[in-house]
Amino acid sequence: MSAVVTETTTPTAAPRLEAPRRKRRGVTRWIVLAVAVAFALLMLAPLLLLVLNAFKTGADYSAHGPLALPTHLSTEAFQQYLALVDYPRALVNSIVISGLVAVLGTALALVTSYALGIGRVRGRTWLLAVFLLATMLPQESLIYPLFYGAQATGLFNTIWSVVIVFTVLQAAFGTYLLSSVMSTIPQSLLEAAALDGAGRFRILWSVVFPVLRPTLSVLVVFFFVWTWNEFYIPLVLLSDQSAQTIPIALATLQGQNSIDLTALNAGSLLSLLPTLVFFLVFQRTLSRGVTAGSVK
């Protein structure tokens, strides 16, 4: 008789350890999700309070406070705000100023950074340090020369005074950023374009600009939002109400008129909505620009 030998396989320890690991990963993911949701609610809390108080009446706000839900939705605060402030004119001024600064500042930064990042101008490091210093200077140290310069040139109380100032200031930051990005462009690509007969402007427009287009789109979005929220310099250079932007109109309303807090919340909400719409429209452009170059 021949003995039959049967082989038994013992399960490895890996499958036994895999289930606890997956369980721990699942618990960790839920904890991270809960923390992210709590952080998001904390960040949105001021906006939610702003919306709640904007749709309250003055009596409702005085009786129940800022944290209570409105007894009924009312547009009284918006009507009061629009009656005291020329909102359409301020909105147009803010859009024109922010749009011009975003486009002109990005274009100026592209040209100057092209000369520093690719042209290899002498003293490039010192020039970049000057541009960086310009972005770090407080606005209070610039206001006196800017004020007298706007008066001397006849640009005081015109939107062009603010457009010129912020175009230069935003371009200084853009030059510092783009010059470092341009230095990473392969030199062989530029030499190939030069061998094909392309001049400097042709290389800038046909080679450099397409490569930097995502980064330039991010600068346009940031310059628009930064200029929209600027307050101190426009407050000094735009004393005429016909040239004021939305932040200045909202601040002067609080200082010159007797207004309740519901109307102030309504005005703050109306001043915030355009930037939210702008971010929603250019959200995909912004995300593409931020992630550009991360995967090659």
C-alpha cells in the first residue's frame, strides 16, 4: 500500500493583518473628514452671520441679537443701503480699477521679468531685491509722495491715479515671481527659437507666453482680488464720491450717516458678492494655474 500524503497550506499572516489596517485607515479618514468639516464651518461662520443679519430688520436685530435666526426674511436693510450709497457707480469703479490693474500689472510683470529672467540684465539680483522691497513697504510710507504726485499730474480724484499706483505695485510682486519661473525655462528651447529666426519679442510671445500662461492667469485673479480689497490708498486719492470704490463707499457710509448694523451687513454682503462670483467663474483657471508644472 502506498501512503497518501496530503499537504496542508497554512494561511499567511498578511491577510489577517490587512483587515485591521483597513479598519484603522477607515477610522482615520473619517476623523480627517470630521476635522475638515469643522474647520470649514468655522471659516464660513462669519459669512453665515453676515447673511443672517443682512436679511433682518433693525427691530429684529435689536430684539434678538446677531446670533438669532431672522423672524422673517426682509430686504429692508438692502433698500436702506442702496438709498444711501450709489452702489452701481461704486461697483463700476471697482470693476474698472481692479480689471485694469490685473491686466496691466500682469503685462508689465511679464515684460520686466522677461528682461530679468531670460535677458540676464546686469545686477539682476539687486533689481529683484528692490522689487521685493517694494512689495514689503507699508502703504503709509508711500501715501505722501503718491498724494502730491497725483495732485501735480492732475490725476487726483480720478481712477487713473489708483490704476497707475497699483499697476506698479502689483507688477513689482509679479516681476519677482515670474523672473524666478522664467529662469527654469530650458535654454535649448529659447536657442532653438532664435536659430529659427525669432526675435526677442517673437520669443516672448510665441515661446515664453504659452509656457507661463497658467501662472499669468493666477496673477490676474490675485491682482484683481487684491486691488478690489484695497482701502487706504484709494481712500486718500479718491475723495470724490463719484470715483470711490465699494470698500470706500461702505466705510464712508459708516462714518457719515446714522445707519443700523443690518444695513451695514447688507452693504458688506453686496461688496463681497462680486469677488465670490469672480472666484466661481475663474475657479478652474485658478486651479489649473496653481497645479501647472507639478506633473511633467
